[in-house]
Amino acid sequence: MEVTVAMGVLVGALPVVGLVAWWWNEVWYALPVKFQLSGTGIRLPAGHMGFPFLGEMLTFLWYFKVVKRPDDFINSKRRK
């Protein structure tokens, strides 16, 4: 019973922790950069900055190690 409750809390809390980390990244890193560049006419590239501390490393490793198609990763970055 205790293991089931612990797993339920873990699985339920993990998405919340991920969303809080994403929000923290936007507030502390992305928004200040957007406000600094808004008056200069320079814009940030399209897309998101990824998860804090990980960036897009998980996607990079997925394409290079699991799928073994690094060109797809590079082409997706080029399209953005």
C-alpha cells in the first residue's frame, strides 16, 4: 500500500515539477532577454529554450543515439 501511494505521488508530482521548472526558465532567462531586445529590433530565434539545465540535450541524444538520424535533428533546427 505504501509503495502504491509513493508511486502515485511521484507520478503525479513529476509533471508539476516539470511545469514549474519550465516556468522558472521563462521568467528568469527568456523574458529578460526578450525585454532587452524589444527596443533594438533584434528578435530571438523561433522556438523554445528547452528545459532548464538540459536545454535540448534529450532531443539531441534521441536523434543521435536512439533513432540514429542526426540529419533530422539538424534539419529541424534549420527549419526553425
